[in-house]
Amino acid sequence: MPSYDVVVVGGGAAGLSAALVLGRARRRVAVVDAGAPRNAPASHMHGFLSRDGMAPADLLAAGRVEVTGYGVELVADRVTGIEDGFAVRLAGGRVLTARRILVATGIRDELPGIPGVRERWGRDLLHCPYCHGWEVRDRPLGVLGTQPGSVEHAQLVREWSDDVIFFAHTYPLTTPERDQLDARGIRVVDGEVARLVVEADRLTGVELVDGRAIARAAVFIRPGNLPHPDGLLAGLGCHVDEAGFATVDATGRTSVPGVWEAGNVADPRAQVITAAGAGSAAAIAINADLVREDVNGALDTE
């Protein structure tokens, strides 16, 4: 049974960044990754200093090369469970043991069941104006109202275009919210959205159930963020909040000794660069925790 100082679950920006720091600290590290990154539909990522506009897949490929240079083992598999004492069970049948665990599996985006939404997600149906706003600046944009925070999302998007429409859809707008949107020149279109109009593999508009079709070049949405159904953290006994996310300290330490998390799994709104930084911070805390254990172990043998 292979034994590691740290098993990192998830090989995105957070997991690989942590593995890089831990590998350079001469720790034995395995990164288990199922190969399904959240930002896979996006052709480019933005806001990452020195890597702005890079394809997400290219960033991960470069990161994998870097970490393996420090002896980190990459395991293409899926973790199905983590037992007490940190026996990590993989879908392929292997079991890895670890002194510490870092979960960096990201989150699930909850999207409305509107035709066209899944197909255009990450392309011209967008979530983060900081990630994609520049690319659609000064174009006719829409914001889909689905949940609390949708109006604030529209106000953010307004920074990138003077032509923004808020599609109320199923969101119950209040009078103050309507006033706020009107004050910024954001037109409200009431009525449920039937589908996204796509022509020649490009979003061209939004069609409502009453038959109205309104031209738009891109649509933003604030999706619901849900923890992955794997239940790894809850299964370890980590304290979770009402939404099912584990509560952590500033370094990503959970309520269970020896278990950390980093990236979107801890902060759903973190961009790629933020997730990478969180992975680095968690790795430093994990290594310090291992050092303390090593010191105590050395004292006990005297």
C-alpha cells in the first residue's frame, strides 16, 4: 500500500500549486485527479498575472510537468472514499495512505434547465465578469435572474457595457431592485426565458415563452454553487455548513486534524489565481504541521 506524506485530491490550480510547494519541501506527495476541471468549457482564462489568456488545459499541463520535476506522483483516478487514518480508496482499486489530506476538488455549478444553457456554458453563457467581461465589452449583454445576487451581478456586468438587459425569468424583483437597475440604465425584461437562441454555433439572443426574441451577444448568470456529491469531507467528519461546504480557517484547515481544503471547494468565487494561492497557503500550513509531528516523534525516540 503506497504511503505518502500528503495525498492531494484534485489536480486543478489549487491542487497542483499545493503539490508544487510540498514537492519542493521534499515531501512525498500524490495528486489524484479525475480529469474533469470546472473551467474545461472555457477556451481561455484571465486575470492570472503572466498567464492572462492562457488556455486552462495548457496551465494544467505546465503545472503537471513542474510538479513531477519535484517527485510528485500524478494518479489519474477518482477518490471514492477516505477512511480514518487516511486510507484513500480509488475507483481503480488502489489504496493510498497519507499522513495528511488536501481536498481540492472544486465545486459543481447548478444551472437552470433552459435549452441552450449547458451547450453555451463557458462560451457565451458566462458567470464571472472579471473572467470574461473584457472579451464581450461594449456588446449587447444579458443577465439571467435566477437566484439572490442576480441583480448585483447585473450591476457588475454594467461596468463592461452600456447595453445590459436583466431578464427577470423566475427571479422576483423587488421595487427597490427595479429602481436600482433603472438608475444604471439596465432595462428589465419580465417573463420566463424559454431558450437561448444559437445560430452558427454562436449565441445570438434570448427567447421568452411568450415568443419574444431579444438579440444579445452574451448572457451572464450567477449559478448556484454546490459541493461535489462525493461526500469526502463530510465522510471524514469535517464540520459542514448548511450548504454542505466544510468550514475552514485561513489556511484551509478543516475541523478534522490532518485534513485541509483549498480552491473553489473552500471558496466558490475564487478565480484560478486565487485558487492557486490558496493551494500554496494550505501546503505551507500542512508542511508546518508535518514538521511539528516530526519534531514530537523525534523527541519521543530519545
